[in-house]
Amino acid sequence: AITISLLGPACVCSFVPALHDPARKLYKIWGNYTAKMVKLRIQRKVLQPNSLLGSKGNCQKAQSNSKGTLYVHLNQQTLLSPVLYLHTLDFSWHIVMNFEFAMIPFLGWGLHGLGGTTIIRQQPDHAKRKLEQVVEKLRSGHDHIISIEGQRCNAQGDLSPFKKGPVVMAIEAQCDIVPFMTFGEMRAWPHNQIAINPDMEIDCIIYPPISTEGLKYSDRTMLLKQLRTLAEQEKSDWESSHL
């Protein structure tokens, strides 16, 4: 009922450019209210520069121009992710999503209308064209958000293989990457469970920006490995202190 009453009008407004601001406000309200309704205790942490980012990761935002930022989710765990995005990040971003997510009533429809990019993974040529469009939007100053795994993790919470698409896009756009991770999601909403467990704590950790200025296509593997190392170490550290 809450989703229909808030995201119904937001979805309609999302397809009218002049009404994008009211639509974004409704989505933000929905994200915050949904988290409150299921009694999630979401903690947002912004970390300072650290050695995990490596020598080529400039921890300060490098661009003095108007290029956008690519927010990269390193461990997509559940369908709570959109709620966490709306609750944690300033809603200036456009989402890069797969076709299945875009078909979710109200949520996927509206985020697509607000400038989201829908990828059909089963059609590589289509996906390539869409990602090229994202690069142009990043160059024009539009922030985007994407999951580097491309899908949810398994029931054990293991990291899925990382896709090279996000790092290639960032390098081609010469924009900053802001990696972030979410922990505790699967405790709140385990796989194959309909109900969300109330009063669960979720940590949303935002890491310092990584500059891609000066990087080339040949650096994509290095940058991907850098993000993977960050994700594996942070996941291990969080589990050690919470399990």
C-alpha cells in the first residue's frame, strides 16, 4: 500500500522531465519510510582514505570539471539494495540495471523513467550500446550507480565474479569511482524468505573516491583487482567482527 501510494505518483512523474524533482523526493521518502517500517537500523559510514585503495587510487575527487561519479556496489546481497541506495546516497544518481529489475512494478519502472539505463544481458550488442551511452552521460556530469557483480550473491553471501564493465566505463569517461558495500542485508532478508526480519542492523560503508584520470583501457584488470581486494578484505573484516 505504501509503495503504490508513493511510487505510483512518482512513477508517473518520472516520465515527465519537468516533474523529476518531485518524483525523486517521493522515492527518497519511500526509501526512508520502508526502512523505518521494517525497523531496519541503517548506519551510513563514510571512510577516510586508506591503503586499501592502492597507489593509483587517488582518494580525493580528481575532476575539477563537471564529470559525473560512478558509484559501484561491490556486494549486492538482496532486493533491499534500492532501499539502501535511496536511504544512504544523495539521490542525484541514475541507476544501471538489468531488464529483470527494470520490470519490477513502480520501483523499476520509475527508476528507468528517471534516466536509468536498462541492460539486457542476454544481448551483448545491446548491452554494449547501452554502456556506451552511460559513458557519454558520465562525461556530461550525470552520476550513475551500478552493481559490479551484475547479480545478487548466492545464499551463503559469497562475492560473485566482478564484471569489467563498470571499470571500463569509468576509465573511458575518466570519472571517479566511489565504491561502497552493504553488510547485514542477508540477516535482515535471507534468501528464499518472504518476510524481512525486523530490528536488524545494516552497515552501508562508502569508500573514498578512486580517480581514473590518466588510466587507459589496459589498466582495467589492475583496477578491477584493486576493487576485488577491497571487497574481499572488507567483507572478511566485517564478518570477523560481527559473526
